[in-house]
Amino acid sequence: MRILFIGDIFGRPGRLSVREHLSAFVKQRPVDLVIANAENAAGGFGLTPAIVEELFEQNIDVLTTGNHVWDKREIIEYFQSANGNPHSPARRVLRPANYPAGTPGVGMYEGRAGDVPYAVINLQGRVFLPQNDDPFRVADALLARTKANVVLVDMHAEATSEKVAMGWYLDGRATAVLGTHTHIPTADTRILPGGTAYQTDVGMTGPYDSVIGVQKELVIQRFLTNMPARWESAHGDVHFCGVYLECDESNGHATAVERIMIPGRQGASL
């Protein structure tokens, strides 16, 4: 089974990068399942139902999120629309599974790619982020519940140590543990001894002429003055970032993994 995981889609530049590169990528290389983190897809902060539909139209199968998932309030009603409806497309949009009980939305999606069952789990770290439930024990509970051998985990966290720890904790039990949130791709792409593909941060699909997606002048001014400012998405040096991996369908173990970073169109025309 071949899986493409797209790193944090940031604002309109990131969405256009997906439109520019995803269809071309799947024409060149076989892909059975496409997953993307989209918590920053709406102007760099949050996600809306309209953008969800836009991304699904690009043949993305499952969307994950993180701590910015609630930045656009309309996503709450969208999540609630999936209650009692297992066939609702809203169930293919995840919020972190370790949010408190009763939070709208779901944290794991189980589907099929052809004849192969798979599960996608979205977790959020607790170091330097809101103190939700323990992601390690939530992962244990979800893995015990799913019957799928192919399991991909989006570990949305600030601290590299917490992401690395989750990778080792789930080694041999998940097909891949891929980190999101910090928007900077790391160079530690590998398969752990138990067969789990791992990368601390997949990186951002968005503008790198920026400070993690935001216009750099605004962020620099904030550091210089400590005064609040309204963040605006940058536009230049847009890259399509992700991880491409192959796995053995019989046991879910990764057999190959590759870091993807494709430059795209430049400038404010995006």
C-alpha cells in the first residue's frame, strides 16, 4: 500500500500548492491513500466546511488538524453534523483524539483503500500546548479498538522530544508516526526497528518566504516590540511538503519512506 501524507496546508498559497502538485504527483507515482493536515488551511488559522470540500475535491481522503482546529467557529457545527451519521464526510475530518470527552468531532477515522482497511489517528501533544488527555494512553485505546493493520498517526505537537517519544512508543504498532505543527521539515525520515515510518515534522505546504507561514515583517515586528499584531499569510517561495511511504498490507509495517519537498510557483500571484 502506498500513502502520501501532506504537511500542514497553510492558507490559500498552501491550497493552491496542493492543486498544483497533488494530481501531478499521483500521476507519476502510485498512491492508494492521501492524508493531509489542514488546520491552517483557512487564511493560516483554522478550517472551514467550504475549504474541507475544496480539499476533498482534490482527492484527499482524510484531513487531520490540531490546536488551531477551532479558530473558525463554523467547523464546530460541521463536526456536529456527523453525529449519528457514519457516512457523513465530516467524519473524514479529524480533531485530536485526546481532546476531552464530549468535544465535537472524532479523532480516528477507519476506511478502506480498495480492499485494504486502514485507520488514521490524530493526536495532540501537551508540552507547550493546552493540557488535554494523555495522547500516549489515548493512542493505546484507539489501537486496541481498530482492526486495521495499516494505521497512520498524525502527532501534532510543539516539542520534538514528545514527537520522538511517541514514535518509539508506537514503533511496531503503527505504520507511521508523522509529526506536524511546527511547519519546519526535519531531516530524520526513517523506519524504526519495529517497522514504523517516522519523521519529527513533515513540514508545511505553504510559503517559506515567511516565519512559519506568516508574513515575516509582522512577526519580526512582534519580536522587536512585543506588541500584538494581526497575522497575515505570506505568499512567496511556496513548497509542497509531505511524506511518501509504502507498507506491507499484511502487517502494516512500513517498507519504504521518503521526505517530499517540491518547490512551486513564486510570488504574490498566489
